[in-house]
Amino acid sequence: MTTASGPAPVAPPEPPRHPLDPDPARATKARAVFALGLIGALTGLFVGGVVPATVALVLARQARRDAYTSGGFLTGSAWLRQGERLAWTGLVLVATAVVAAVVIGVVRLAEAPYGHDFAPNVD
């Protein structure tokens, strides 16, 4: 067995890390954002999803700030994006449920008789 002549391809070496640099780790807030966003999306039509979705969006903002200040040592941006999307989906479902309830309420109110319905022998 023979090999081709010439220099072997070499990958560029990674820049040396400082010994005190932390290892990259997934942000725990990223998982929490995803979980709260999922709960918000699943319970959005029941109007209960507004609380976890709002908490997920606030937590996502904090997680992005933490990831920025960590200098790249906190990972989990994909979990954050998915959690934010699910949280916004939950809020849209809450808004849809509230608008539908208001429309149904107005239609039922419009169909109700106006004024008092007295007996025929009352003046």
C-alpha cells in the first residue's frame, strides 16, 4: 500500500486557551425558557398560558444578557430561540382565546332581550 506524495492536510490549530478559562456549558436558563415556552404554548388556549409565556420571555432576555457577558462560554441559543417562539405562540393563542370569548359574549348580549320582561298583568 502506497500513499500519495506531498504534505498531508493539516487543520489549523485552535488558539490556545488560558488555563483559567471555563469550559463551555449550556445555560440553565435556556432549558427553563424552553420548558416555560412549551407550557405556555400548550395552555395558551385556556388563557393560563399567559403567565409561563411571559416568564419565559423575561427569562430569555436575562439568558441572552448572561450569554453575551460570558464571552461565549454559555451555550444554548437554539433552546432560547425555540422557547421564545413557543412563548410567543402561547401569547398569540391567549389573545385569540380572549378575542373569541369577547366576540361570543357580545353576540350573546346582542341576542338577549332588552329591558325588563314583566308579566302581562303589570302596568
